[in-house]
Amino acid sequence: MRTGHSLKQNQSKPILDRPVLAAMAVAVFGLLAMLIVDHGPWNRPQLQTAEVASYKTTGEAARAVGATVTPTAPKPALEPNPPGPKPAQPANPATP
């Protein structure tokens, strides 16, 4: 009689462990999320009128309707010293 041997054969091994199932669930969820984001109805090409599409930049479109475009003032190369007292020097400066 081989009852012990037959019990081992009847016991099934788990095909996949829990970490593998969790990783597969995350992968499937990520794949579905990417497909929804990339191919959803909000990701369609936007139609433009002929007037809007004929200008390459906002400045060109503004000048075409008579607006004046002025550039912003450039920043100075050196920033001015901030108002207020200067920071204190260390008590014992490191001397080389």
C-alpha cells in the first residue's frame, strides 16, 4: 500500500506565487492605463481654422491683426546687492 505516495500526487503545487501575481496585476494595470491615456477621446488632433494655422508664432498672428508686440526687458548681467545688512563673517576663518 502506497497511501503516502498517492497523497503527495493529489496535492497540487501553486502554479504562481503571490509576488508573481501581484507583479502581473501591476503590469496589466499599467498597460491598460497607458492605452487609455494615449488613445482616449481627449487625445484627438485639434482642428484649427485657416487663419490660425497660417501663422507659425503668436507674434506673427498678433501683428497680422494690428497688435504691437514688445519684447520683455532683458535681465541685467549682474544682480544688484540685496538691501539690508551684509551677512557676518565667521569668527575663525579657515587660513590655508
